[in-house]
Amino acid sequence: MWKLLFAMAAILGLASCGAEPIWAPEEAVAAARYEHPGPTSVTLFTVLSTRSGAGAHAGLLINGSQRVLFDPAGTWRHPRLPERNDVHFGVTPKMVDFYIDYHARETYDVVEQTIEVSPEVAALIMQRAMAYGAVPKANCTIALSRVLEGVPGFESLPMTWFPKRMMEGFADLPGVSTRTITDDDADENHGVLLVQAGDPRLE
């Protein structure tokens, strides 16, 4: 039993390594600010294995006074988007497409779940995400759980480490809209970030 507990502690210890604090300057954050039209909302993105159905990653798009992406422990980056500890600023529709395209491929689908919220709730979630700090590897969903814990309208969500469990909790929220994005791109998509960075549609 003690060997098992020690092994689990070692695994969690390794998973907690690798948080990389990033803090973009105020000028960059202010210049990138993007206010998306339409109702205030939050969108949960869940990356699911097409082979096992298991969740691999989760991120949260927050549309409030501005639109930001909280991508805890994520590997997606774009040179046009300033970042502060896993919160990306200036998330235009094209950047959302880039984010989805980076994750969707032959071995992974992306499930997008959107729910409208009040401006006050969007502001609270955004504030919590910005204050959370750099998220260690393998901690994406527990970070989202902690950010959403006790937020009005989200009280039923589980406190979980598992992306699919969070997705299932989101599915039970009233008024949620869902779509699944599939892509037959090859699994080796390491060049996607370079392609996105040089996309001529950004000129």
C-alpha cells in the first residue's frame, strides 16, 4: 500500500513540474484586446481521443468585457497573442479556429460546449482565470474546476482531474449548445504552429 501511495505521489510530483510563468507587458495586452459581439458566454473545449474516447486536454474561452482563452497547461501558442500565465488575450474568431485546428486531427476530436452567462459571471470567471497562475502539466482540468468552483450557474460541475468528466458535467448545464469538430489531418501536426503564425489571412 505504501509503495502504491509513494508511486502516486511521485507521478503527481512529476506532473506538477513544468509550469512556466509567462507575463506579457501591459502594452501588449492592451493592444491585443478584442471585444467579441454577441452575448457574454463561456465555452469549454475538450480534446477527446478518437481511439479510446478518453479526454486529453481542456480549455475555456471566456467572452465578457473582452474575449480571452484560459488554456491551462496548454501547448498552443500564437505570436500575435500576448499571454499571462495560460491566459491568452486578443482571441478573435480566427484565433479560435487556429486553436481548434491545432488540437483536432485524425486521433483527436474537439468538443465545443457554449453557455451564455451574465456579464457579472463572465467577469468573475475571467478574474479567477487571470489570478490562477501558471498551471503545471497534467493539471488542466483541475485548474478549470477550481476556477469555476462555486460560480453561479456552475455549482453542479464536478471537482475533477479528467477532461471528459468535466465535459459531461457541462453537458448537464441548462442552455448549453454543443458541437464536435473532427479533422483528418495526420497526427504529426508539429508544424501547425508555424503555419498558423505565417497565415496570410492575418495580414
